[in-house]
Amino acid sequence: MEFIMDHLTLLILLLPAVFAAIVLLLPRGQDNLIRWVAFVL
């Protein structure tokens, strides 16, 4: 269980970096990304 919690924390910390990378790599899909972020939040 501790193993899962450690990786869950790491995943949460990495999510903003992943979103930033998506925005930088796919500027054309920005509107779609914003919709996904709004949906997730």
C-alpha cells in the first residue's frame, strides 16, 4: 500500500508538468485541452 501511495504522490506532482508539455507540444489542441482540464477539475 505504501508503494502505491508513493507513486500516487509522484503522479500528482508530475501531472502539471505533463499538462505543460501537452500545451507546448500541441498548441493547436489548446481549446480541447482546456475542455479536458475543466472536465477533470
